[in-house]
Amino acid sequence: MVRYALRVLRGQPLRLVLTVGGVSLCVVLMFFLLAVYRGAAEGSVDYIRQNPADLWVLQKNASNILRGSSLVSSAQGELLSRLPGVRTVASVLFLLQTVRRGEEARTVFLAGYEPDKGLGGPPRLAAGRHVRSDDEIVLDRSFARKLGLGLGRELDLQGHRLVVVGISRGTNAFVIQYAFVTLRLARSLIGFPGLTTCFLLLLDEGADPVRLQETIRDRCPGLEVYDQATFLGNNVREMKSGFLPLLYTVAAIGVVVLTAILSLLLSVNILERRRDFAILKTLGSPARLLWGMVVHQALWMASASSLVALGIFFPLLRVVERISPEVSAKSSPCQVVGVILAVGLMSLLSALVSTRRLRRIYHWESLP
Amino acid sequence: MSASLRPEPIVRLDRATKVFRTGGPPTTAVNGVSFEAFPGEVLLLLGPSGSGKSTLLSLAAGLSRPTSGFVHLWGKRLDAFTPRELQRLRAEKVGLVFQTFWLVDALTVRENVEVVLRFRGCRRAERKARTRLLLEGMKVGHLADRFPPRLSQGEKQRVAVARAVANGAELLIADEPTGSLETSQGLDIIRLLHAQAKDRGSAVLVASHDLRLTEYADRTLHLVDGSVVRDENRAGSLLAGSLI
């Protein structure tokens, strides 16, 4: 029956090409969405994941840095630093800022941090070094590529001429990219030198983080404190709540289109070959054998489309990243296998939809 | 064969009538026909086009049900079979040969025969071996890898016969098996069917308008307008009470 399926499909080459093309594009869409999602997910939270802080302290009711605002006084940092078990307190101020290079203006998610404390800076450097002075900046790799900025180049930030001294990785949150400057410069940009977004705490060895969290909540009622895992989870959840509905909607459209295309092709093939099915029914074919003929066609289509999609996807990804570097797409073997399995399932669903037509083929159609 | 030694009939029609209602006035294709087909017997349904031969065959094969009267297959009333039982019956005990062969064009000659063995659940090795033997027996072994559109009419019908007997059919039903063939090819096919009855003990029901086939039939039913007008045995004698 495998051969029968192949021959039926090959019997209409144009239809086969069009269907494989259509299904492949749906598969590419799914590959692409998942890759963009993974890239954005990693880029959004890598900053937190790679951060060595034991505790994150924010304004009360703020649970994340992606879609929440937190403003706390630097004086509270002083208070935190005096708590027993706290080794380091580092302030980080996050701002949405516009940087300019010539006529071009772009928005970045600016993180002002204290370089000497070793907390709050870029999670990974692709090139260069961390900032040391107020006239330096570290840019996200895709952002730098988009603006054509490399190490040693200059840009304008609210009238400040900054030199690019580092290029960071894992800092592309898809809709926006991180940039890193000194805390002092960031504070000067907003005009409130005593403000900060959050404090990153490193604890002494042997200090009990749970107890310290309780202490902070007791002594600083205007603050909220999270351990690293909880804070990471908060941000991942926030990122997903903003991104996943869109992803699911577009993926669902892709799945529906894919299933519809396959069902249509299989139904047409069944109707065109209804004489074959009628003969086989007359001769005593069990229903499962007839379904098998349709299922084989569906699986062949799914396999061919997945292969074509794989052939298209990776070169396409490179082209997209070249045209639009801020699109950070990351694909993994698990994603690819997952999508191919999903396509297989969709093809089985299409076969199931189409095999309903088999019930309306009667054995007497083969009789004279 | 004396009546006392005669085995149970494979097919028995008892005053079977088939009326088609397709929007217009009802058409009676078969009108109160009764007959029995025994193992090893060749039963010929002879009549002109439109006399109800094909409809009778479809009743005998369990492909359609009588409007009134009864059809018994292997001693069981047709309406007592479930659709699944009928499917299994056709897969395991019934062989069908059609005037226009009804081979599946997208399958090779070998696959056309093998497929009915799959219906019976035969294993791959057994299917292959049996198919090869059948095709060689029908003198079309050399055509095993060809597709039906590339065969002559005679070759197609030989393949169709091979397919029909592949499942060791106890009941072989052939509808105008010589209708699309030249004379010599047609006689070849009818001899094959005859041999199937005599050598394998199958009951063979043949519908035809070709008078020459009476030579190979143990019993011939002459049909006109859905009714049996004459029932004669091999010697040409009318069976008691058969003349309508």
C-alpha cells in the first residue's frame, strides 16, 4: 500500500508540488515561530538567568523587570548592605532610552549598573569588555549589527557621546535589546540620582536566603524580595504571557491551513480513485486497508513537506537574520523533531477527515 | 451426483426479487428467481443484456440484498450477515471476475493478486509465493511487474481470474468474463473457470449471453426480463418444474 500511495501521488505531479509547497510553507512558519520564540525567550531572560545574584530586591508589587516598573531609593540599598549575611548590594537602573547614530534613532532597554561590583552587567560578551567609565556603552550584538556599530564606534545618548566598548550576547529580547552603561550615567539621564530599579544581592557563604528574605520584608516594607529561581520564573511567565498568545494564534493558523491543504489533496485523490476503492471494497478489502492507503499518502506528504521545509528553513533563517538582525531565532533539534511530529499528527488528522469519504464509496460502483 | 450424496449448496436463492427505485418508476431487475449452486458445479446464467444476470450475481455475492425472497450463503440467510461478516466472506470465500476486469491500475499485476491475499491476512512470504504460482499457472507470470494498462485484454482477464482464485474461493462469480475477449481468449478463460470448479471444487456462477458457454456449464438458467424462463442441466434436459 506504500507503493500505491506513492504512485497515486506521483500520478499528479503538479498537484503534488503545489501541495508539498503549501504544506512546507506552513511547516517553515512553525519552525520560524518556534525559533523566534526561543530566541526571544532566551534573550529576554538570559540577563537574569546568567546573573550571579542570590536575591533580587524590587519595589513592592513589582515582580519582574520586563513589563513592570520598580523605583526604589538608593538609601534602601544602604540599609540592605548592613543586614547580616549580605556580602554585596549592587544597584541596577533600567530605562527605555533612544540612542542615535547620525539620523537614525533606536530605542534600547538601558541597564545602568555598577561595573566594580560585578553584578547587573551584560550576561555574556561576544567582543570587547565591560564599561569602566560614564562615556562607554556595551550594545547587544544584533542591535550593534543593525546600526552598523562596532567596537570603538560612537553614538549619541541624550547628548552624551558614548564609545562602544563591548558587544553582548543573550541580550536580544526580540522587541527590544539591552544596552549597558554605568549606573551614574543612567541616573543622570533621568535626573534623579537617588533612584534605582532594583538591588542585586550576593550573600555570604552559609547565609540562609529564606531567612534573609523574611528579614528584608520585615525591615523594608516597601520592598519585595525574590530568590533567583523565583525571579527568573516571574520574568519567564511575563515574557510568555506577552508572546505566547501571538505565537499560538499564528501557529494555529498554520496548523489549520496545513490540515486543510492535506485534507483537500487526500479527498481529491480519494474521489479520483474511487473506482479503485470500490473494486477493493467489492473484493472484500477490510476498511483498515483502505484507510491505510489514505494514511500512507498523508504520511508521504508530511515527510516530503517536512524535508522541503528543512531545506528552506535554515537558509531562510540566515537571510532573515542578515536583513533584520534583531530577529534572534534559535532552533534546536527538539523543536525540529517536535514540529515534524506535529506535522505527522496533522497529516493523520487530515487522513481521518478524508477517509470519511471512503464510507460513501459503495462496492456496487465497481459493478457494470 | 445423487441427491442423497449432494453437499449443501453454497448459494441458494429462494424466490429472490430485486426492484430498483431510482426516482422514476420501479424497475424489477430480478423477479422471483430460485436456484442453488453446489460445490464443483458450473452454473451459467444465460440471457440478453438487461435480463438481470448481473443483479443476480450481485445477490449471490452478497453485494446487494433482495427486495423480497431470500438469499442463503453457506446455509445462512444473507440478512443475518453483518457488513463485516460479508466483507470477510468475500475476502475469504468468494472470487469475482468482471467483464471489464476491474484491475487496479495503480498496482502491478503481482500487487493486484497479492492484495486479495492481504485481505485474508496472509503473511508477506506466503503472499509472494502464492501469487507467483497463480500467475505462472495463468501463464502471465512474466507480466508480474507490469501495470494493467499495458496488458492485452486476454492478459488482463487471466490476471483477474488469478486474483479471483487467489483466496481459494469456494464460490467463483464471473460476470460476462468473455465479453471483452476474442473467441479463443474467451474460451481459455471459461476453461480456467471450469477447471476451478472441477479440480478445486468451487461453485462457479457465470453470467453471459454467449451460448457457447453452455458446453462448459453443468446447469444453465435462461433469463429474460429478470425471470428464469428455462433451467436445463448439462445433458440439455429440462429440470422438473423449471419451465416458467
